[in-house]
Amino acid sequence: MVETTVPLSATFAEFARGPVTESGANALGLRTADLQLPFKNANDAMWRYFEPELKRRMEQLEIDESASAKVRAALVTLLPSGRSGVDDVAAELHISPRTLQRQLADEGTTFRKQLNHVRLLLSEQYLSSSSMTLDSIAFMLGYAEVNSFIRAFTMWTGKSPTEFRKGE
């Protein structure tokens, strides 16, 4: 099933193996059987890198419907793009920043605590399962400077990123 805001040719419908309809939004529906097929350009090394974290996130999403969990899930996808502010997350969740902050306060937490929690989890994942440089990790976590990341990680864990990576 393909829905599009612009008309597409019959050739595309043939390629999509299903109807293409015009609607108010762009959408792509996949059959369960299609989701089991490998991508033609699959990258096994990249999949092995991302799979554990994606599985963990999916398990959390299925279990935890709290505002905190939704914020953490949004941050995991937004951080690498450099968007990690409360306004960015609120927009991703389709609520106002004030509503988001109120929901988090009702759960006894803050946006900053959730951001730091996600940064810690991702930094541990990056450090333990990749050879990414500290500069790259800092960038992926939304830090402007690697030293800011190193200070934060050391404060959270009591170890420097290098010590953590070595297993010390």
C-alpha cells in the first residue's frame, strides 16, 4: 500500500506491487512477509552494530508507555542529527514543550535527566561495541566539544571513556 500527496504513475504502482492512492500524507505499508526479506543492499556489519540497541529499544517501547520512555526513544533517534533540545523532542512527540515538561515532572524526572540517561546508555554502547573515535561519539551524542563529553562520562561512571573502553 502506497499513499502519496502527489500523483504517481502506473509504472510506480506496478513496481510497488499494489495500489498507489493520493491522500493527505505520504505513507508506505509493508506486508509482514515483505519485512522478512533481506534488503538488496544489506550491510551485515552495520546491522550487527545497530541490532542490539534496536532490539533493546523495541523491547522498552513495547513495555513502557511513560513520558520518560517516549522521551528516551525520541532522543535516541534525534541525537545523531544534532537535535537534542526539549523543543525538538516535544515536536517529535507532537506535544508542546510545556506539556512534555509537566508529564516528566509528574513522573518525578526532568528532561535533563532523561537526556543524560540516553547519552550514558548510548556512550556505553558506542564505546563497547565500536571503534568510533571519542570525537565521533561526542558528536553523535550532541556535544559541541569532546572534552564536554569526557567530563560528563567521567562524572556519570567514575571512569574516563578510554578506561571504560579498555574495561578498567
